[in-house]
Amino acid sequence: MSIEKIRQVLKDHARLAVDIATLADDADLYEAGMTSHASVNVMLALEDAFDLEFPDRMLKRSVFESMAAMDAAIQELTA
């Protein structure tokens, strides 16, 4: 469920050069065209979508580089 929600957030905010539906859960989103600016928008949209706040320790590139990494972070925050 959360991967689908993450895909929707990415579709709306990541400004990827490719269709999000074609990417694997572990695909590198930065290689797919996501910029640092877009990743901030994605982070804010994920916080709204999942009603959470990413702590400072998670505000790094590796947390937002793939849907799988974002899902793991969200699951950790909502456990």
C-alpha cells in the first residue's frame, strides 16, 4: 500500500524524466532525473501523505534515492 502511495507522490512531485510506472521499487530516482529541489518537494509531500515528519537524521540523499528506501523510512517512522 505505501509503495503505491509513494508512487503517486512521486508522479505528482518528482518531475522525473521517465514514467514512474516503468521504474522498479529500487530504481535510483536521481538517475531517473529527480533533482535535489524535487526531492525536497517529494519529502514534504510524503510528510503530508503519511502524516509524519522526517527527522534530521533521515534528511539525506540515500533515504530519497528509491521508492524502497522511502518505504523503509516511512515504515520505521510509523512502526
